[in-house]
Amino acid sequence: MIKPDAQFEKITDIKIEFLKEHKIKGIILDLDNTLIDLDGNFLEGIIDWIKKIKKSNIKLCIATNSISKEKISKLSKKLDVPYVYKSFKPSKKGIKQAIKILHINNSNIAEVGDQLFTDVWVSNRMNLFSILTKPIAKDRFKIDKLKRKIEQWYLSRQ
Ligand SMILES: [Mg+2]
């Protein structure tokens, strides 16, 4: 069964105290629809949130399925957070790379993302603390809308 350990409206709603409570020392961040919208704009408040997280000694790494190195390297520079791209979630490949970068035990890592069947699924299989957030932007394509409906249906059965 695919199940998030926690759910939030948006990533900036996650408090340091909550992360400390769950012994989180590192976070793997999804990019699209978690940190940025479909036009590549940052979620409001994300820069400050990332600063706060870093100040409290929680390490960060982006793991994105995006294949555009140009796009992701620019964003990662702005946030000053390392990244893994082409991570092929729900495959374990990119997440393993991100864990290596963080250099933290899996049980002390949270993975935050907006998709149940990619972000949460791989998190569950890697024994990470999975946090599901709502996508920033409304889906533009019918196929994505359908995917969301299936996710919601799946979650409501549990
Ligand atoms: Mg995403």
C-alpha cells in the first residue's frame, strides 16, 4: 500500500518543530509543482523556508524527474541546494543519489513531493518519511487531471 506519512497543503507549511519531532535531518525535495509552478516560478515563501531549514541544520537536496539540466541548475543555484535530475521516480535511482549527497540514514530523511505514485511510492520503498503536498498549480492537461483523480480515489480507500 502506498501511503504518505504526512500530508500538507504546501511545503512551506511544514514546521521545523514537526521535522525535529520526526528526527528528520535531511529532506529530498521534488521540484515541479512542489517548489515551482508550471511556469517555473517559485512558490511564495519558499526562499525563506529553505533558509530557515538550513539554519536549523537540516540538509536539503532536490531530486527531480526533469530532464532539463539548464532549468534545474539555475534554480538550484538560486536556492543554493544541490540537485539530482533525471531521477526517474518512482525508480530508486535518483533518490539513492540524493541520499548519497545528503549522507544521512534513510530513517532520518523526509521526501517531499506532490505525487502519490512517484514521490510517495519511492519514499515508502526506501523507508524515507514521505510527505505529500498539494500541487502548486492546477493541472493543464487532461491526463494529469485524471492522474490526480486516481490518486485521490486511492487515498480515500485507505
Ligand atoms: Mg512534482
